[in-house]
Amino acid sequence: MLPFKLIYSDDYFLPIGSHVFPAEKYKRIHDRLLATGVAAPSDFVTPHPATDQDVLLVHTRQYVEKLKTGTLSAREQLELEVPYAKELVRAFWLAAGGSILAADHALNDGVAFSIGGGFHHAFPDHGEGFCMIHDVAIAIRRMQHDGRIRAAMTVDCDVHQGNGTAAIFAGARTTSEPLPSAPNSPIDPFRPVTTPIKTRMDKGRAGDVFTVSLHQENNYPLWKPPSSIDVNLPDKTGDDDYLAWLDNALSSGLRQFDPELLCYIAGADPYREDQLGGLALTIDGLKKRDELVFRIAKARGIPVMVTLAGGYARNVEDTVTIHCNTVIAVTEIFTK
């Protein structure tokens, strides 16, 4: 039995037909974890859908009404980049419920994993980039609403910047100078820094959320609202440089901010064979990325709620392997 829970439902499936987003990946991850003995049936917990009241903690009433009644404009449907259906609304509400449950279990057990979620491109009043509503933001606001936490940090390692996350949790901004490369980093500290880490601080507000996004600069979205820390990586960034910048960003963020919950958005799309990405991480490098996040969180005693995000490998089994490795990394770090 695992020392944490895996949140999963067979209804974790986006009814979007033939699409670059592999809607079947959630069930494949579930089945692989069971088949390989990483998890047992008792390790899985089935979520309930989020309530409308939960969703309204983040999204506007007008937008929620449009989703529930199927009255999105043509432009709003186009921005979603997935075909609207009432069944799709139910799937996203379930994903949000899964992230709420994962956050609750993480606060109780130290870590929890939702095999789904991470829909970080959703804004309060519209959806974008395959993301209808923002499950991670909803989970954070629900935990704050219930008095479970005051402060949270999001660590987004999808290849695409978490623009919805940045917009939802935007606060007063002050931009720092680019940070130096991390000690022992393979990045040459003497050359001009082409991947600056930009920071802003949220001040004077109970229940703050500090946002970290590590992403490919020359990729979707075109407009990237500032996160608390943005690491804008150049094309073809590989394992060593990526890990150095992630370590640097986490160290910087945790010097500035003391979260009671860390929400890790573990995208599989920094993989070098991803169809919608342009970074060059290997499968092994992505597992080391996960281990780094979990090792730092464990050392500081910060509960971690994990969600998935993008993953569009040419071979869907590679995406499944990357996501399963995230579960394995949690197991290895939190059972030591």
C-alpha cells in the first residue's frame, strides 16, 4: 500500500474525439500503475465533481452559466480548442473535484496525486488551450475558504506557461533583476543570460498564492502574464540546464515565500518527442525533475498536491511512462 492516495475515476476522460490531446491517457496511467505493481486498487480514491459553488470561487458567474447552459460564443468555443459538449463540462467539474480531494489528502498525508487535472490555461472568465476551468486554482481557493491553508505555491513544469494561473493569482508586482545561475549549473554564468528568471511579490494579502512557471519561451501562449517567477527557457533546453534552472527557481521562491501547500503541475510535454513542445528533456530527465521537486518539498515539510497537465508525445505510451514515473518518484522520495 502506498503512503499516499491516488485520485482517479474512470470518468477522467475528455469526450473530444480525435484530438492531439490523448484523452485516454488517464485510464492508461491507472492501468499501467496496477499492472506494474506500483499501486494497488486500495491506493485509489474516487472523487466527486466539484460543486458550482467551488467553481465560483475562481470563475465568474457569467462564465459558469455559459458553460452550464451551452451558450458560449463562437470565439469562446474557438479559444477552448476542444469541442464543447455538456459531457465535457461534467468531465472538467470532475477533474476539479479530483484536485480538491487531492489537496485535502495532501494536507492530511503529506502528499497526494490526482491522475488528471492541471488545466492551467483557464481564466476566470474564459477557457483556453484545452482548459475549460482551472482545477488547481479551485482546489487552492477551496482549501483557503475552508480554513485549511492561508498560503500556497504552484510549481508549473508544463512546457507551456501557466497563463491562467498567473492571471488568477496576480497581485502587486515588482520585477527583480535576472537571478544568477545556480551553483554548479552547466549554464555558463559568464555569458549573457538569455533565460532570465523574472519575479514579482504578492504583498499584504491573507491567503497569498505564489506562482512559479518553468516553460519554453517561444511557445503557446503568445501573451504570458507574469507569474511570481517565470523561467523562460530557450528552444531545445536539455536535462541539465532545465534541472539547474528549476532548482534555482524553487530556491528563490522558497526564500521569498512560505507555502502551506505546494501544487505541482507535472506536465509531460517538456519531453523531446512531444508534438506541441520544443524542449529536449529525456524521460530520465523528467523523472529527475519530479524527484527534485519532491525532495525539496519533503525537506521543508511542505505538503504536495500533484496534478498532471500536457503530454502529447508522438507515442502516447511515452506520455504514460512519464506520468507514471511521477508517481514512482513520489513513492521513492516519500517512502525513504
